[in-house]
Amino acid sequence: MKASEIRALSSEEIRTNVDDAKEELMNLRFQLATGELTDHTRLSYTRQLIARYYTILNEREIEEELEGEE
């Protein structure tokens, strides 16, 4: 998912997606530990996706703080 697509979502939808991605990451780690994981790139993709979600949420929080000061 691209950053522009994530920005189109509401903050609540992003938080829900973060929870889902964290759960997926946990499942991927279990698959890696048991030797069932065949596509190792999914691990890094999921970590990057979580980071994108948090980055955009942080940007929104900073914007809200700046608007509150004005």
C-alpha cells in the first residue's frame, strides 16, 4: 500500500490496519521459526508497512498540534 493510499484513510482505519499488520507479522515470525515460511520478503514488507502507518499517524498528530497553537 502506498503512502498516498494510506493518507486517504481515516486515523481509525489506519490504527485498525496497524493491528492487523502486527498480527500478520507475528504469524509470519511463527512461520519463520517453524520453517513454514516460503516468502521471506513478506516479513520486511510487513515491517515497512507498519512503519508507513506510524509515520502518517505521527504526521497527523504534528499537524493537529500545530493547528492547535495557531
